[in-house]
Amino acid sequence: MIKRVFWVALGAATGVVVVNRAAKAVKKLAPGSLADSAGAVPGRLAAAWQDFTEEVRSAAAEREFELYRTLAVDTAEHDK
């Protein structure tokens, strides 16, 4: 009988710990808290996003230049 009570108590305690950790993980990964954490960690998320957008813009500009050169399009005519 004592073994059963022990295992039930152990199972209940494990369940409580698992539910609490899962709730913390869900709260931490919620969109609102991710935005808040960007302010707490000095702009890490914002800086990563800015780096990504700069890389995309740079790659797009390079590709556009390659296409203009390949098609022999005068960029002065295109800017008009």
C-alpha cells in the first residue's frame, strides 16, 4: 500500500513539474514576450533582423546589376 501511495505522489509531483515547465516555455515563446525580450536583450533580435534585411537588399542589388550587365541595358536609360 505504501508503494502505491509513493508512486502516485511521485507521478503527481512529476505532472506538476512538467505542466509548470511547459507553461513557462509557452509563455516564453509567445509572440508578445518575444517582442518584449528584444528590449531586454539589447536589440539582439532587432539587430539580427536588420542584418538579414541588409543582406537581402545587397543580394538583390547585385543580382539586378548582373541582369543589367547580361542584358546590356544602360542603367542611365533605366533611371529615367
